Amino acid sequence: MISNRKHKIAFWLDLRAALGDTDQLIMQSATSDNHRPYVTELGATGTRFVGGRLYGHEFNDQLKGYAWVEKTQKMLTDAIIKSARNARLGSLLSAKWRVRPGVVGDALAEQLADEVRENFGLDGRSGNLSIPWEEQIALLLLFEDVGYRYFEEIWREENGRIWLDCWADRLPLAHGRWLSKDKRHLDGVQQRVMNWGDGAPVIPANKLLLLVREQEGSNWEGRGTLRACHFEWELMVHTLSMLSVSVERWAVSTPQMSYDQQKIWNSLYKPTVDKLNKVIKDAEQGLVDYLSRQSSLLVRAEGIDYSTFGDGQMNPSAIEAVEMLLTRRVHYAYLVQFLSLGQGSTGARSVGETHIDFFHTSATNALDYLAGRIGGRGRPGAGTIGRLVAYNHGDVDPRLLPRLEHSGLSVAPLAQAFNVLGQLKQHNLVTDTDALEAQILDVLEAGPLQEIAKQLRAARHRYAQENPDAMKAPTTEKLPK
């Protein structure tokens, strides 16, 4: 009792001391300068980080770490998962990319954007990546499967200038552990010892492009799309196995042979037990030869009858219903549920358009995330464009850094209004200005408005003001005097 009481007293003393420190910290914060932020980072991310490995985000040991990466390789061999994944990946790859200056009209911003275009091979440039941009994007987008993927930035120097050679793919299968001193910010990664003789390679975070799906806190492994349909895949494999058993057992009727020993005995000349057994053995062997295709006919002796067992027992409809249900659930995980339209009672055009719009919104967000990771200032696991600019120009105002943009998946409101622009102008709801024409040319990717075009527009506007009746739309009504 005395020992327990001492422990309790010590616990409460420690607690009061901790609370006292907390109260003092709160008082210091409250009495600090209200015009300056409290810049010290105090909180924890909430991610359990032990020995370079993450815990707490996945409670099935077979679905995390190296085991999960191996599992995803098996899942991608499934036809349904592969088709759903390719439908999403193909849509993402159909987007068009371009580089925009951070500040339009600024000389330095325009120069930086032009250098990035030349490096990446965008906006009509040939590019000098060792891996073409299209192939590079196809590799980058694979991060959604497992949940994370990182790429090592490979740089090269030519004529005193630094260029990005490629983002070298580092497979999740080669990942060993995450490196972080404060368990908040990523310092780098250490890969697994595979077939290398000099130990596990270490890649610092400022040489990485890390892509994570649904990152929370310091969980740099995220949560992959395949994780959402893992149970469906396991059940689908089991269902197809049961279908295989059903086909093997019931698709072909099981042969049966019956015999009447008395009839066989009566049909024999000078019957004996050995002759009786020989007739039965010969009939059995004849049936075996027929089933193994060594013989093309059956000889039926007196007292021997052949029949089948299991006729019409093969009914795959129940298994097909389960398989269709699982297929739809896999499509839900990839947001390509419109692929299942026409297989059920729902098949309206409006439903399909709603699904596709929702899918395009999700795909657009994924590409926005990718553009944000490549762009911006150099930072741990991101900011390739910022590092490229810093290596060649030193410290540059972040507002001037080029921006990576994509198009082709989401429809712009201006593009949707193309068919009615004439009617809107006729009713004086829009004005034909240089700015509007420049926006239309930008949506059509037809290039900027040339100077000669601006002069022609100005001349057309002067003519319209001087001759308003000549610019009216065709009509059957007579013009006023």
C-alpha cells in the first residue's frame, strides 16, 4: 500500500509539473507580440514513426510495407482491375501540358518559362529530357496504385548550364525506410539492400520527387487506389476458383456404369466367377478408354448399362451475379463506374454523363496535384522547377517561377459557350473585345493575338460604328430609312 501511494504521489507531482510548464508556455504565448506570429512548431503529426517505418495507418501486416507492394503486383494481373486502372490512366495521359510564366509580361518570368519549356519539351519545343515527357508522365502517374512513389532527379551540366535529365523511377519494391530526424519532415529515403554490394543507397529529400496519394501527417506511404478494392480482388479470385471447380465438376456430366451380375452370368457360356469379373473389368476399361479418347466407341455387354450423373447441374448465374457485383465495386474504386452502364437496369445517357463529369473532376485534381509537386520552390520531395531555376539563376522571386498547367480533361465555361457566342453578342450580352478574342484563342491553343489581327479588329470596329446597319445580323425585316 505504501509503495502504491508513493507511485501515485510521484505521478501527480509529475503531472502538476507538466501542467505548470504548459501554463507557463500559454502565458508566454499570450503575452507575446500580437503583431508577430508564434513561429515555433510545437505539435506532432500523429504518425507513428519507428526505425524509419510507419505504423498505425494500416493494421493488416500483409497490406503494408514490402508485403503490400508485392500484393499490388499480383492485383494488377487481374483483368478487371487492369482494365479499370488503364481506363483512368489513359484518361490522365490524354491531358495536354504547357508552361506558363509566373508573371505574364515580366522579362525574367518569360525567360524562365521559356527555359523550362525547352527542358521539358512542351509548347512545341523539342526538349532535352533523356526520357520523353509523355513517357515520364506515364511513370509519374503510377503512384496512385500503391499509394506512393518517388523519383530521383537526375541532373546534367552542358556549357555551364544545368538541365534536368530525367526523373529516374525508384520502384516501391526497392524502398527500405524513410529518413526523418524530427519525425515531421522528410530528410530522405534509404533503399533496400537487393543486389548491390556497397550497401543500401540513400537519396536526400532535395533530390526527390515524392508523390503520395491521400497523405496524412507524416504518412509518406499514403493510401493507394488498389487498397480500396483489395477485398473485392480476394473475393473475385475465390469466386473464379469456385467457378473453375464448378466447371470441372458439372460442365461435363459424370459417366455412370451399372451392371446386373445375374444377367451377365446367364449370358455366359459355361459361366465362372472369373468370366463374370472379366466382363465387368472389360466394360470399365472400355469406359475409361472412351473418356481418355483412346477409343471412339463403347461396347455394351448383356447386363451392362451406361448412364450419366449431373445433367443440367451447371448453373453459373449466381457466380456471374457475384462477379458483376465485384466488378462494379472495382470500378467504384477507380471512379470509372460508367464502364458498367448497360449491364444493369441503369443505362440512361444523363447518368453516364454525370459519372464521366465526376470522373473528370477527380482526374483533374490528380493532375493539379502532380503539377503542384513538380512546380513551386525547391522543397523536400517536390519543387523540381524551383530547383532547376535556382541552379541556373540563384535565388529568384517565387512569384516569377514558371507554372505547369494541363488542359483537355475539364471543359472551360468559355468553350461550352462557343455555340451561343453569336446569339449572346446579338443580344448585347457580350462585347467583341481584344481581351475576349485573346481568351478564345487561348482556349483553342491557337497562339496569341498578332499585331496585324489587332489592326484589323480596330478597323472593323470603326466600320461598325460608322455603318451600324451593315453589321446587323441577317433578318427578313426591312431596314429603317
